[in-house]
Amino acid sequence: MGEENPELPVQRGAVDTHCHLFLGDREPADVVEAARAAGVDRLICVGIDPETSDTSRELADSLPGVFATAGVHPHDASTFDPAVSRRIEELVLDPRVIGVGECGLDYYRMRSPVEDQRRTLEAHVELSNSSGKPMVVHVRDAWPDILAILESRGAERVVIHCFSGDADIARECARRGYWLSFAGTVTYPKNAHLREAASIVEDHRLLVETDAPFLAPQKLRGRDNEPANVMLTLEELARVRDVDLATLVGTTSENARNAFPALR
């Protein structure tokens, strides 16, 4: 008898590692269907407070290819009291929830005091470390503080959402073992620093996202963003990194599964 046929490689589609299905105008099921038709077969619906985290979990339960996270956005950090903390902890224990966050620091909008933002971020680091689930980190105008807190608190699994730093910050994040997720902002003409950062990130640390319904790629500026549009960001990243699109889809898809081990 001949040898058994070798296992064939599985061709997987793109992964949108960060979107908010609960904020769009269209029905989530229609958005997910459109994404799948565009070649996006997995997407992570990111919670920003207990209510939307619970909604994300419900969407993950009802829509194939959708996964959830649970956390409190820095804009709402002042609401992070013991009751909210307990609710987020309960949600993170659910197997449909594969990450902790969106959490972080936002010194641009400043919708919560700095002290509350830092306290809430530190709690999310502890929850991420104790659960083993990666934390999804929002950073705006707060790089020194975010890097200091993540290091001092021993953050173990970190995904930097919608990376906004320069090449030096990208190198530091990669040195620490963080994953860097690029959104439609990398396609904006003024953001040469993002394209430079995206060009030097190590292959195994690169992720891609939409942050839908926000941050539509340049070709669609002014419209609501959707997970299907992650393909436009992938096209720009492929151009910047001088690789073909299919290769980059495979690389970022595999990276997403490494960053979020429960993503299947």
C-alpha cells in the first residue's frame, strides 16, 4: 500500500481583530455575511463596557466566525467600580470571550480622569494575566504612561489596537512581545509614520483590524467602516511591506490565532 496523502494546508481567510458590530447601522448578521464574501472569515467584536461586552458575547454565540472580548474603554474608566469589575471578570470567564478589553489610556479626549484610567488599566492587566487571555489596548497620546504601566504590572499578552506610534515605539512594543494591529489609518496620506512603522514590524507581530464602524480606509473616508474593508488595509500593508496580498492574509491570520489562542 502507498503512503497516506500528506495533510493539505488549510487556506484561511483574513481576520479582523477589532470591530464593534453593536455600533453600526446595519444588522450585524448582514455585516458578517458581507465580510465573509470579501474574504474575512473571522472577526473579533470588542466590548467597551459591561453592556456592550455582553452584547458582543451574544453575537459571538449567534453568528459563526464572530468572537468577543470584554472590558471597559478608557473613556468610561470613571465608571469602573467594584460592581463593574465583577461583571467584566464574569464575562471574561466565558469561553466565547477570547480577550480582555478594550482598555487603555486616552489622553486626547480625556473623558475620564487620568487616575481612573490608570486604575482601570491596571485592573485589566491583572485580569488578563490571571485569565491567560490577551488584553486589547487602546492608546492615544499616552505612550510613555501605557508602556510604563504594562511593564511595571507585568502584562503578559498584549495586543496594541489601532497602532498609532512611530517606528521606534513599534520596535519597543515588538521587543516586549506585543502584537501590533494596524487599522485603516495606515492608508491616510498624512500618516507616513504609520506606514514606516508597519514596514518594520516583524512578520509574526503584525495584525490587522478595522475598528468598524470607525476609521474607514482612505478610499471610503466619510462612510461607516465594516469588517469587509479590512481587505483594503491589508492591500496597503502588503504594498508597504512589499509582499503579495495572499501571503499577508495568511501571515496576519496565523498571527491572530497566536495572539488570541481561543480564535478557531
